[in-house]
Amino acid sequence: DIRENDFKDKIAKMDKSKTYKVYCRSGNRSSQAIKIMKDLDFKNIENIGGLEKAAKTLNTTCVGNPC
């Protein structure tokens, strides 16, 4: 959760060599998360936007919730 005080610390512990596809409800917080990840030298990250776009990109549906 980008709004958590320890978000950057948690992200820093993740494997930077893996590929990450980042999304959120509207696409705004995912953009913020991507910036933090880039600042921490993550290389393989993609902002796939809001839920509706992410569902299409990942070829899935928003289970139990409208997109």
C-alpha cells in the first residue's frame, strides 16, 4: 500500500531482478509506486494502469468487483 509509512522499506526488500506489473484502482498510485521502484533501481517494471486496463492486460476479470 503506497500510503503506508514503510512502503519504500518493503519495496526495497523485493527481488530487483524480477519483473513486476503494477496496478491500482485508478492508475494514480501505481504511477507513484513505479517512481519509487525506479528510484530503488528496479529495472523490469511496468505500470499497467487502473483495474479495468490491468484486467485486460492480464487477460482476467475483476473478480467480485466491477472494474
